[in-house]
Amino acid sequence: MPAKRFAVILAAHGEAETPGFFENYRVSLHTLQRASELIPVPTPLQHFISFSSALRKKAAGRSGSPQNSLTRQQSSALQKLIDQLSAESCSGISFDVMAAFSASEPSVEALVGKTRSYDGRIVVPMAPVDNALSCGLFCRYLVESCSPSELARTRVIGRLWNGEALHQAYLDYLFGSANLPPVSQKERNALMLLFHGTLVEDRNGKPPSFHTGQFETASFARRLTELIEADPRNPWGKVVTAYLNHDVGGRWSTPSFGEACRTLAGQQLRHVSLFAAGYFSDGNETVGRERHYSTIDPDAQVETIPCLNDSPRFISFLADRVLVAAQQILAFS
């Protein structure tokens, strides 16, 4: 009996990999086009914003984002681990792990189309918190484009933020980092956990009409903070939350990164660690944040702990979730 083929699609946001004008323009435009499915943005304004953003990045001489490359590294690491584990728990199945993106190529939609002939398909949104702009759009596309038999062979892995297994992966990774401050004078060490901000109220003071993930993000931040503070390995006397906001369209999550920096500044801290816990891979929103903090508090030593990226503990967590999803597909197909 031939082996069944399962496709595993790691669905990340996607960013421009170079400072090139046209690549940044395309990525920005694609992002706005997707967002406009939930938040109406006039087409001329989409092009103007994309043009201006690409021009600024080109003029600033910024390097490209590492996110796409890191997602490919995640898919490669996951492929190797699943190949090892599937022989034990999913014999008779071969897995093809691939990276896909919302705003750059290859797109999630393109890979969904190319994997129609597979016996099973598992989509993994590469962010801990689900929202209408990520998991919501993926799921809607699947429902609109797939037959009932295809949907029965497809799983979208969600609600990662709420799992103790992911929390433990975060703790093991965080406390195993080489960038930890010394435990002496713990009260002068602070950890800032960074999360993607969400729109809280629109310009009219009303809640957004779509699922932003605000509740889930806040719950995730509280749970991680509790676990870090209670862990005997914890070298930080302060653990604070900050949100990376876009500040357009209304009121966003608080405290913002800038507000959190100003709150910590002046507290005579010796070490400040920045960790983007709300992201599975580093990108434009997470890199270079230590420079911003240092301008506010030049006396503190600031270190950035990279995102989970392709760390072994995180890849092991993903492999476990993928293999469970594969068993579910087999059971119900």
C-alpha cells in the first residue's frame, strides 16, 4: 500500500527580504489589500501608502526583513524532525513541510491550490494568537475554495496561545538563552515581553467589528508573566508587557512599547531584556528595538532575546501538534 502524502503549510505573514523599492511596494500593497477585506481602505490610498512606505525604506537604506528566511528555516527544521518522529507515530505517511506567506511569495493560497492532490493538508498559522486577518482569512479561503472532501482532509491548527505545552516551550527557550542577565541584584533586571498590538476602539470609540485577538493576547501575556515570575530560574525582578502598535484607525493596546520604555526608564535598572513573545519569528517589528530603549535610558544595558525562530524546543512543539492533526485526519477520513 503506497504511503499517504500529507502537506504541512507554515503560514507566516511575510515581509520584504530586500530593501528594494518594488518588493517592499508589493508586500505593503498585498498587506493592505488583505486588511481591506475587513477594514475598508480605498484602493488609491492603498497604493499611496505602499508607495510612500517603500520609498521611505529605500531612502533609509534599511536591510531586508529576516522573517521569510526564518520561516523557511523553521520549515526545514520541522521537516527533519517530523521525518524522524513519523516513522514511530505515523507510519505509512510522508510529510512535505513548506513555508507560505500572506503578503509575499509563495502565497498560502497558491500552496493550498498546489496541494489539492495530497491525502491530508495541515495549515499552521505562524503566530501564537489567532485573529481575523490571519487564521480567519485562511479559513475563509479554505471554505470558499475547497470541496467537502478536501475540507475533511484539512486541519488548521489554532489557539496555540492557550496551550501549556507552548508555554513550557517558551520557558525552556527563554531560560536557556545566552542573553540572560546575571542573577545578582535581580531587582535591577527587567524583562519586557513584546506582543503585537490590536485595535481596541475605532475612530468613533466603538469596538472593532472583526476578531482582533485582543482578549487572547492579553490572556497570553498574563499567563506568560505569571509563569516567568514563578519560575526559580527567573533572573528578572520586573516583568512587564508592551505592545507594538500601528496607531492607525483608532485606539490601540496599552501600554505601547514607547510608554513601557518611559515607565522603566529612571528606575535605575542595570539590565533590560527585550523578548518578542507575541511573534514566532523575528521581523521588521521586532528587530532593532534595543536602540529605541537606549535612547530613553542610556545607562541601562539592553539585550534582545531573539524570537523562538527555529529553536529545537519550539520545533518539537510544532511537530507534536502536526502529528496529532495528522492522526485526526486519518481517523475522520
